Amino acid sequence: MIKATVYVTIKQSVLDPQGVAVQGALHSLGFNEVESLRIGKYMEIELDTDNREEAEERLKVMCEKLLANTVVENYRFELEG
């Protein structure tokens, strides 16, 4: 079994309204040192395989078909096991 950690983030060139809202909320709470904030997604996936190459290929397809909107998001993953 291989455990994958997938990180999906909004591309730098894309406006992140949720990040802007959270940054504004932090400022209103007195955390004025926050200069910028971007929101992303974190996923843990367990794959029923021991083949790392196959796991990487399958994860790439999963990310490009469902887990990330590659027009506005970047993704990366790490494998354990």
C-alpha cells in the first residue's frame, strides 16, 4: 500500500477571493503582519498498490481529471510507502 499526500493550490496569477477574505479577517483580529494569504486543499489518499511508478501515473490522472482544476490550480503530491 502506498500513501499519497496531494496539495492543490491556486496559481499565483489567479485571484484568491477566499484567501483575501481570510486575510481581511486576520487583520480585523489584529494580525496586521499578514501580508498575503492563499487558500489551498490538502488530501491524503491510500492506494492499494506497491508499484510507485503506477501510483504516480494514477495520481496524475486523478489530479488532472478531478482533484485539481488545472486551468487555475497547481498540484503536487508526495508518496510514502
